[in-house]
Amino acid sequence: MASSMMLIFRLNRFPALCRNIPQCSQNYRAISTSNKSKDTSVAVDPIVKPKVSEEKILQKKDWVSYGYDYTNETQDRIAAHLTWFGGLSLALIGGSFLVRYMPDYRMKDWAVREAFLEIHRRETNGLPLIDEDLIPRDKIILPTEEELVDTEVII
């Protein structure tokens, strides 16, 4: 709030910016609020007031419905509050609880444990951590030099 007020006051330092801001029109008409006895009119027929039911009398004057019940204020409020309570607290808190305590379906924990066990096994047996011959060389089929004549090989 204070920063926006400071910006408004800083505009006075730059008269070129103030010229672009539209000014309020000073052309207005004053309205007199004094009682005028000449302007009164006489109604010939009496105004009939519509009968108001007791429900309308008991109903609050400025009630705006939440959209769940247009006739009963208490039912409308209960439905709105239960919906928001269920939507926010139960869905957010319950959903975060389920996500947090859900079982490890991707087996991430198992993979990490298995990797540590494999590293320990290889270190105790004196094997390298990554074997050069993971796939035996006699099973790998590479293209010959004649097949690679026109092919660009990027290393």
C-alpha cells in the first residue's frame, strides 16, 4: 500500500507523465437537496402492499445463497461448509497422507539396497565395480569396413 502511494507521489516529479493521465471532468451540475413543496403529487389510488409470508419475514433480508439451496438458508450454509471442508481438508490432507505413506511401487528402495549389496559383493571378491565384459565380445556383431564406407561415424 505504501509503495503504491510512493509511486503516485513520485509522478509529480515527472510532469510529462502527469500530462498523460486523464483528468476528471470539472463539468458537473450541483443537485439541490432542499424540500420543494411544488413538486409533490397526489396519488388517487391507495398503494396495496403485497402480503408477505412468515418464511419471508423470518428469512434474513440480505441473504445471498452459496448455490446449494436457494430456499433454505441453513441447508445452503451446511452444504457449502461441508463441501469446502471435504474438498479442502479431507482431499488435501488425506491425499498428502496417501502419497506420503503409499508403498514403494517403483521399488526405488529395493534398487538402492540391491546396488549396495552388489558393490559389497564385488569389493569382497576383488572384482571391478563395472565389468568390461558385461556382454561377451564374441556375441557382439559389428558391421564390416565395406558396409561403413559411405556412412559417417561420429566418435
